[in-house]
Amino acid sequence: MKVGLVGYSGVGKTTVFQWLTGVAPDPARIQQGQTGMAKVPDSRLAKMADKFKPKKTTYAEIAFLDTPGLLVGERKDNPRRLGVIREANGLLIVLDGFSGADPVQQLTQFREELNFADLEIVLNRIPKLEAGLKKARPPKEKEQDQAELELMHRLSAALEAGKPAHSLGLKPEEEKLIRSFQLLTLKKEVVLLSINEARLGQPIPPGLLAIAPNAIQAPVQLERELAELDEESRRAFMADLGLSGSCRDDVLRHIFTQMGRIVFFTVGPDECRSWAINRGDDAVEAASAIHTDLGKRFVRAEVISYEDFLQAGYSEKDAKANGTFRLEGKNYIVADGDVMHILASS
């Protein structure tokens, strides 16, 4: 999963990128975007690794793409800057919570930029479809283009009215029609308010939660500075500020779940691993996450929920004795925390 870090210039977006990934920003990649990986902390995997003592422990990861900051009021160049993140699966919108700026106004204005960038793509596509429909082509192709054209007109009307593409509640087949355009306002988003020391302990502004219910806040710059101190100095400063620890892990987990992702586990002496899949994926899709051939040759899955595995002392034998060990077929919808072993044909 790739998440695009977006926001206006000066909101601390690149600081967030470094805080989450540990990757130093590369000035040479400012315009093209820079990618860094972050492991998603999971205490469940850590406990199982402690039990099995595997040769390797592998956590699910998020790829973060740092992108050029937008310029306020610059409608000509901003769509190009946003184009860098069209390949991303979701957006992490960073807001300035440290200079006294209004975060509600920032987010509202930024969403308008997303709408405008999508509208530009939609309006460019419409005349091409109209021209194509006038040419002699196979009936099936014309039918598909006509369906896409009607959808594009609906999208343009919504975007011109200031409504994002996701407000239309598109059907799966409609989303498939326009998937190649990677519309920004169809992507999942999480809002991160980057705050300073003065806002520590204060709640997220209610107005921001009203338009972004999954918004979170974090003292990003402060935590970056604390990380550079030696252990003794860091503890002293944190005590003075009333901080019990870093919130980075919580932020990563929040982003992961809000992007619609869950994990299942595979465990053993060689490796304990968390595998990321989409919420709602079935057992075959989970098997394919491990290896595409495993999905194609899927027979069934041995499944124990993490809670049941914990109760059984992380013992498959005891889980069977407790009746919590299950055999599931292709249509089984994987639950977050399932411990699985995939059985496949040879």
C-alpha cells in the first residue's frame, strides 16, 4: 500500500515523512516525489515472535510518497504537483496546527484543489469520448464509451458543484470504468494535524472533526527533535512536557486501519509475519498476498483467531483441543488478526 503525503508548502509535510519513515529528505526528488517505508507496529506479532523465536520477524509496511507542497492560490501548477500522487492508494493530508492557521479552512481549501485537479482530467476526457463515439467502431466498444461518457458528465457536475467523486457512491463497475484515471477524490484520506508544544493535551478542534472524523494530531517536529537527544535528556524533556511516549506507532496504526487494511499472521520457527490485505478480502486473496500461485492452488485454510491462539498459549494443539481451530474454504472473509496456514494443491 502506498500513501501519498500531501499538503500546502510550509505545513511540515516532509518532516512528517521523515518522522514516519526515518528516511532523510532528498532535495533532488522534491518535484518527482520521494518514497520511504514504515513498518506497522503490532504487539500481537511481537508476542508471537517472542514465543516462537523465529529466524525472521516481518511486519506489514506502508510506503509513504512525499510530494511537492501546493502553493496557495496557484491553480495552474497545483494539478501537476498533485499528479505525482495519482498512483497512491490513499492520501495523508497534513495540516498546519502550529502557526495559528485555521485547520478547517486549510482542509476545505485543499479539498477544493483535489476537486479542481480531478475536474481538469474529467473535462479533458469528455471531448475525446464524444469524438470517439462519432467514429465507426464495434457496438461493444461504443456501448462502453457511452457508459463512460455518461459517468464523466455525472462526475463533472459533482466536481463543479464542489463535491468529491466519492460523493456519487459509484458502483464497482463504474469505478472500474474510470480506474485508470486514478481520481484523487475517490481515494481514502486521513487528516494529520501537525501541532506544537502549545497544543499538547488539547483536543482536536471540533470543527475539523466535523469535516474529517478520522483526523488525528501529533507533535511531529517535537518528536523529531526528541529523537535526536540521548536517552537521559529525552526522558527529562518528556517528563517536563507531560509526555509518556511517542505517538508515532499509534499514528501509523491509525493510517493503516483507516486505509481499509487489516493483517493476518503466519507463524513458525523460520518466520513470524503479518500480511497486509484489504478489509473484506477472502481466503484466496489472502493466499495470493503470500504468493500468487498459492492463491491459484488454494484448497483450504487452517484458521485460529489471535485471541483464541493467545488463550491456547500459542499452541495449535491446544487450540484444536479447545475447538477454536477451524478449516475454512475459499469464501471465508479473513478477520484482522487471524493466524492462518494455507493448504494448496501440488
